[in-house]
Amino acid sequence: MEKVWDELKKIEAQAEQIQSEAQDRAKKMVLLAKKDAEKLVENSKTYAEAESRKLHLMAIEEANRDRNEQLKANAETVANLKSKAEKRIDKAVLVVVNAVLEDSAL
């Protein structure tokens, strides 16, 4: 009977050892998982910042293109209006001169 008790004590000691080792391994696995998660979060931040910079530069480039197109369109409109004004200046001067002469004749 004593042999059985000794054998049970050995088995119980082995079970405790296995349980202790399993807890240690579980703690190590949790720490590794936590470190990996922290790395993933840091990498995500880095990638997000890079993507943000890229999108910002693209937005600036698009805004510059739109502005340049608008400036070009405005310059064409100004040139067109100036050309029309130059063509009509002689008529405007003539109308003003006639209006002044008619007023002075009265």
C-alpha cells in the first residue's frame, strides 16, 4: 500500500510540475503575443503616417493642377475681354465725343 502512495505522490508531483511548466509557457506566450501586438500597432501607425503623407502630397499636386488650369482659363478670358474692349474703344470715343458736341451745341 505504501508503494501505491509513493507512486501517487510521484504522479502528483509530476502533475504539479507539468501544471507549473504549462503556466510558465502560457505566461511567455502571452508576453510574446503582447509584444507582437505592440509591433503591429507601431507598424500600422508608421504605414498610416506614410499613407497620410502620400495622400497629402497628392492633394497638393491636384490643387496646384486645378489652380494652374483656372489661371490659364482666367488669362484667356482676360485676353478675350481686352481684345473686345480694344475693338470697341473707337466706337466708345466717338459716342462720347458726339454726346459732348451735341450738349455743347444746345
